[in-house]
Amino acid sequence: MTYINARRAEWPAADFIVGNPPFLGNWRMRGELGDGYTETLRSVYSEVPETADYVMYWWHRAAERVRAGQTRRFGFITTNSLRQTFQRRVMTPHLTDASTPASLVFAIPDHPWVDSADGAAVRIAMTVAEAGKREGRLLRVESEESGEDESAVKVEFSERFGLIHSDLTIGPNTTLAVALRANEGLSCPGVKLHGAGFIVTPEKARELGLGRIPGLDQHIREYRNGRDITSRPRGVMVIDLFGLSASEVRDRFLAVYQHVVDHVKSERDQNNCPTYRDNWWIHGEPRAHFRPALRGLRRYVATVETSKHRFFVFLDASVLPDNMLVNIATSDAYVLGVLSSRIHVAWALAAGGRLGFGNDPRYNKTRCFEPFPFPEASEPQRERIRFLGEQLDAHRKRRQEAHPNLTMTEMYNVLDELRAGEPLSAASQLIHDHGLISVLRGIHDDLDCAVAEAYGWAPELPTEDILFRLVELNAARAAEERAGLVRWLRPEFQRTTGVQTGLDVEMEEEEQRPTRAGRAPWPPTLPERVRAVRDYLMQTPSPVAPEVVARSFLRARIPEVTAILETLTALGRASRDEAGYHA
């Protein structure tokens, strides 16, 4: 459907705006609202990122009115995804504008909600904003208890007052942290299949020729998703035909070709995305730009994107990871050790947000890994952390090998009980004995001390102090990098590749890529690119981050755009503040 003369709806004059807009994620908008309406909405509100959920258009309009003095306050109920990166990109310009900011004066980041229509249980956020720079009241759910009819929940809160940030926190503002070049090109979600028929059992893989047909072992691989890591591996494999044309698959692996035709192609033929439809034998998101980062490694680090406990494991290089895993392209146990420490876990919990009815922490690579400043460790300190990282990974794997029903979630549940000083139930005691959880606790405690020493901090430093120091260290490292000093995490790879791997903008938080409609081609020459970025800033009313600018052009890479923005700033043709770059 085509909408003629589309424009913003006229909102009536109001002192207060209160609403509960539709809980509709960005990836569902086309299916629920239609392509025509979705495209038109995004073109009319071009300043709202295409990755924003539907509710954020209401939030944006209300914030505009409050900042213009047309409305005193507004308040919305939204899903608790409000704190995630793509939603914060709508909120942050309003909250950080230097001349006419808005402030959150009340917020609840996460609250239970039962839909009276269908009984669905979800988690919501509540936000109230008004003009000016003001402190607010932040409530956090400390306990909740369902009523007898399960249609109501009794909730108890803790309360804090202070400046509420766009991630709905008070205290260290992790949203100010920027991605560091030192960590570029090393993290990425796993593949997104877009076709359940790619998954096969080992028996089916042998039927298709695995073990008999030369080269097929490169294209039928072990497969892991989030539950495989938190619980136990399902023992499945995945067909991975990346790098082959359809005719090459047919010529070399005829049985595999027929299987994918029968079990994947019919599903892909119905897909609205031409790339998915036309390349039906390839995973929907094969992570082409990340694969070179894994090449030559015997193992790599992985963590489950959304999980009750934040832990990191080594996966063998032969394993293909699912989209629900965030993967770090390094085999160095030093990196696994630092990531497994209390310092990084505190950062990840604060920066990554939470998701779903279970309110589980979410590891967002762009907020948790890329801005995280690793310690400037001496070689003896690195060796100590590396030794403990190897111990940690080996201990957990040995216990699971000895007790096949033992899960990582169970082990870390009991570890939490031990640390809280809670008496262990019979079931927990059994897990404690099978997992040797006191040993696991000792390894983690030693690792926490070793990593704290590498930073030059006391091991017992309070969490809030850790976060303040990490935000400050991120700013210092970013300044170093602007001056030319980059503390590469994996220099032998990053320096030789120019860190191009994985830098095409990947939609790690959404179920589909944003539409390419309205995105200008990235000019071929540097002068044209500089003009294009300058013109973009001139037409954009709010400060923007480099990744937002990059997403406005086809095939633009974030480092290139960042360098141009920095050059324009140095020449006085652009400005930079906490919210981003602007003309």
C-alpha cells in the first residue's frame, strides 16, 4: 500500500501525555502494520533509527513536545527493552541535549505485567519525563509474588534518587562509554540460520555423506546454541554451505543439495528479503565478515547472549555457533580470564541490560565487549590470569564429562548459594559434590584478585566504584586512540587486517536487517565521503553516533565514518559532545 502526502499526525494540546503504546518490536512492524505503513512511518520520522521499536515513535514525539515547552510531562508504559541499545539511541539525544534537555523524573526499569486479554506475562518499563536537567526517582523491583488468581503481582521496591540515565540507572553512566578500536573486529553473534532444515542429527549427516565424501566435513559441522551451553549439548550438527554456489553444492554434494531443497528452500521462497530468498542454500546471516577472524584459531571464546549467569567458555574451532551466542575471536585464556572476572561481569550487567519475562541479563557486544577497557597488565600478570582462565574452563568441562547431566546453570546457581551463605538443599548438595563447586568458587576468587591486581585496584572494590573507574578508563583509552595509541587485544590479527572483519553494520539485536530503502550509497572516493558525512550532519537535528551515520549509507564502515567525523571536528566543521557528533 502506498500512502500519499504522508505527514506526522497532529497531536492535540495537552499539559500531560500518558500512554501505553503497542508492544511491537521493530522486527514485527512489517508483519503487523504492512510494508507500506512501516516504510512511510520511517521516512516521515527519519531521525528515529529504523531499528527502534514502534513505541519509541510515541516516546520521541512526546519528548519533542516536552522540550519545546508544549507539554509539562509525559509518561509511558513500554516493554523493558527500552533500556537496550537501539531504544536508547532515541532517548539519549533528548536527555543529553546541551541547551534544552529532558530528564527522567521517574522510572521503573523492569516490572511484571500480566496482559488481561490473553494472560501473557511480560516485563515492562515505566518512564516519566519533563524538561530541564533534573534528578529523578528510580524504583527497582526487589521481590514479587503472584496473587491467588495469578492476574496480579505483589511487588516490593528499592528506591534511589539522582540523575537517571537512558539505560534507566543512577550512578556510573555506562552509556557514555564508546567502542574502542582495541577490541574491534573480534566479536560477533553466531550464524542465523533462517531455516530449521539446516540442522541435522549425526546419523542424518552420515546418510548425507559425512565421513565418505571428501570435503563434506567442512560443510557439516557441530552446532551450539544458548541452551547447549547453559544446559547440555543436544548433539546436533548443521549444514553450512557458505562459500559455495548452488551449482557447486549440487555438483559436489548431491544428497546435501536435495536435503536443503526439500527442507529449506520452500521456507525461504516465502521470505520477503531478496537476499534470504535468492541465496536459499546459505544461512540467512552467515557472518561472512567475521569468519576470517576465526580462521586459524583452534578455539574461541563464547558466551550466551541472554542468560541468568554471565560466564564464558572456550568452544572448539570446529563448532559453528548459533546467533544466540556472542563470540570472541581469540584462543587466549588471558582474555577468557578477564571476561570471567567480577570486574567484567559487573560491567556487562550494567551495560548490557536485561530481556524477557525472566529478566535475564543480556550480553550486547556493542555495549559490553567493544567499549570494555582491558587492564594494562604486565606479562607476569597476564600469565597468572591466563593460567587461571585455563583452570576455570578445564574444571567445568571435566565435571560435566564426569557427570553428563550436570549443567552450567546448575553449577552457577549453587555457586550463588554458596556466596550468599545459604544452606544447601539435598539437590544443591548433590550438584555441589558433582561439580566441586567450592573448587569452582576458589578459581573464580583467585581470578577476581588477579584481574583486580592487573588494573591496580583493590579486590574488594565496591561494584559502583568499579563501574565509575571503567567509564573513566574507557574515556582515557578513547582519547589515547584518537592520539594514535591503540592497545590492540589481538594485534597479530587486527593490525594485518586493518580490522575490517565484522565492521559492516550487523543487526545483532533484531530478527532482520533494516530496510535498505532510503540509504544512500557510500561514495567511492574520500572527498565525496567527507562531503556526504558533512551533508548528513547538516540535515540531522540531533547529535549522532558514528554507527548511526554508517547505517545511513550502504556498505559504510564504522571506522571510516569515525575517522571522517574526527577530521571534521578537528577542522571545526563539526562538533562532538557526550551525545555524539553534530554540525
